[in-house]
Amino acid sequence: MRQTFFIFFFFLAVTYSFAQEKSAFEFYGGPSQAFFPTEVFPSNDYLITSNPLSWHIGIGYLKNLGTNWQLNAQLEFFKRHLGSGTRASFVQDTVVITGYSTDGLPLIALGARYNFHGLKTSYFIQPGLSVIKSPEFLNQYGIGNKGSFEGFPLGLKSLNDIGFGIRVEGGMKIYNQRRNYFLIGLRYQKGLRVMDQMNAPVFYNGDLSHVIVAKSRGTYLGLFAGYGINGSSWGKGERELPRRFYNEKMLQNHELAMEDGWYFMLYGGGRRKEEFKKNDYGYSNSSGQFQAVVGFTRNQFSFETGYGNFSANNNYQFNYAGYEPLFMNWYHYSIPVIPLTFKYHLAINNYRTLRIGPSFSGFLALKDQSKEQFWTSPGGRGSVTVDDKTYEYTGIEFSDPDYDHGRTFFNAGVFAEILVFNSSFLTLKVSRNFSSPDFSRIYVDYIVDGNIFQFVSTSGLNGYLLDIGYKLPLKVIGNKEKLLKKK
């Protein structure tokens, strides 16, 4: 609730001052790589930890402080995996440990940006400070965990609710006629305070043999792309396009972008799961995806195919004594796919710079979960205290060695695309996955307060999706190459 109020007031402040001339508003996103040290006790060179590539998204409000300086206030969310996917590579029967991942870890940052101005392109560098919020669910599940190994208490704990970081970013801005701009850059954040620690048990032939210690400070490296809108471009007196941005090449690129032909496109976003879990933790009902495709447009229709990947968690929650959930655990997996998409474009204005239409996709999964190596893992051991009552639990989870599933599913939705830089498109797509098979099935056994519970947890890819993308017609690239040869 506190985060919701913070976001509301952040947008209120931005909306109030955005129409002022010396301000700008940016939105961005891209891949990110979290960093956290891990140690294995006792030492074992064969135990290898994985740290998957993830994502980060954000918005920023910039206020001019002078000719070259801007103050940048940012609200950002990034995902980091804490001890995810640890595996022993030298034996087949060692447990695969599925660690903890956090969707949308929030932070606020304040930076001072210095701009190296150009007419159509400028560069910037920005140092800054950040405040990071550790997820609340770590506080709940980290308290009261029992069991230890060589002095290490097993489980996950939030050592500090708030983390701090220093960050630096740099990049490039490419302006259009109205001084709005396409944004691309690189960002590095160094966490200054340990927020979370996971002591993950490793079992070999049923015996606890090692513990892997992972600590997170909120450190990550991120590549981002986005779009910036100058507040002055919304003013009544700023509607006329600057003539210095009109030239023969830009007009030619505009026409080429609207013609039939091949294009390249990148897009990604988030999915709200259809198998909705009723709890207070938004991460349990969301995941991400991306696609890189090549397409062809003819008249008002387009077709595209390429490569995509859906990230997902098989979350299971144990509801007991009226609590939803009493505790929760999950298994992370990903499904690479080949998409096949058809779109219909309907122009909204005479210049065709804004187009909307329906979209339909079919997906072929390239990964067969039924061929995955059989694994078993401790589901958890500890206790949860709620309303002054303590519930003791132990559990184990394991995959289905005979599991078989389908390989196809579908998507339908609507999209909008707007012309940027007179040569390419930004896209927004809202859609829904349907007819997805259950790609993951886990058997779970738990003992809670001396009572035995057994159930099956399944997970598919159905749900509602929001994707943001960038589309580049290949004719525009070919035109640039021709112009360079003429020179």
C-alpha cells in the first residue's frame, strides 16, 4: 500500500510540472544482469551457481538546471534471481535447488545528468544515488526457519528492508522533429548494503552435504532503450515542427517506412498469469517474455516469425487454517518458442503515422519439459508465526518422470504502432495467451502440524500480456547504405 501511494504522488508531481518548458519525461526498459556473491561450504568446485539474465523497466522525470545539466528523478523496477537454478554438474542425483526470484523489486533514484548537445544526436552521462526496497515476503518467510548446516541456518532472510546504491549511466539521444527522442544507454548500480541472504541446502543421495550462501545488495548492470518526451512539445506555442529537421533524406525514409516490405522487430513485456494465486505478493502472478522477429508487410497485412522466450514460475502456495497462503514456494523454468504472427493494420490519420489493428499468433515450444532430468528438492523446513500461533512444516517436491505435454499454444490481441524518427515504429500490444498446455508439473508432499498433505502443482503460459516493441523497416537501412555509397 505504501508503494502504491508513493507511485501515485510521483505521477502527480510529474503531471503537474510536465507541461512546463524546461522538463522531460522518459520511459525505458531492457535486459539486466544482477550480481551477488555466492560461496559453497564445504568448498566444492563442481557446484556451479547460475544467475539468469533478467529485466528492468522504469520512468524518469527530468528538470533542466542549466544549458547542459538536468536533474533526473527515476522510479524503477528490476528483477534479480537470488540463488536461482543451482546445480551440481558431476552427479545426476544431486538436488536441483530452485532459489528465490523477485519480480519488480522497486527503487527510486536521483541523478544529475550532463548532456553533450548536438542538433540531431546528443550524448549524456549521469551519476546518481538510489534507495531500494527489499520485498516484504522475504521478511515473513525468513523468520522462524529451523535447521542448520555447519553453523549456517538454512533458508532465506531479509537482513535489511531498505538498501542503498550508487549508480552511473550513459547513453545517446536521437531527436525527432519535435525534440522528442529515442533513448539508448547502459546503466550500472552498485549496492552498498546487504539486503537479503539465502543459505540454500544441497542434498546428495538424500543427505545434506553442502550449503550455498548467496547475498544480494541490489547490484546490477542493465542495457536500456526507451523514449523521451519534452514537456515543451505539449505547449500550445510549440506545435510547429522545426524546419531544420526537414530534408530530402528524412522525407524519403518516411515514405520507405510506409511501403510494403521486410522489417525487423524486437519486443518484450510482462504476463499476468491466468492461474491466479490469491495472496499479497504480486511476483507470484507475473512473469516476462521477449521476441526477436523478421516480418513482411503487404498492403494492410503483415506476417512475422523468429525466436521468443517465455519466463515462468510454477508457484505453489499452501493454504491452511484460513491463511492464503500460509507459505509459498516455486520452481522457475523458461520455454523458448518459434512465433508465427499475423497482423492487420488500420491507419488512424492521413499520414499513417499511427496505426492500430488485431493480432493473432501461434507458438511452437522448442523445449519439451518431459525430457528434463528427473529432480527432487526440499520444499522447505521451518515454521510460520501468524496471529501469535506458530505452524511447523517440512516438505519435499519432485518432478514427474513420466510427464508429457503439448507443444503449441496461441495468442490474440490488439496493437498500436506510432512512427518515430520518420523511419521506424514504437509499438504497444495488449493480448492474451490461450490453449497453453501445462509445461510444468510438480508433486508436493508436506507435513504441517503433524498432518500429511499431498498435492500436484501445474503451470502453463495462459494469461494477459503487455508488450512494448521497436520495429525497423529494412528498406530504410538499405536507403542509408545507398546514400553512404553516393557520398
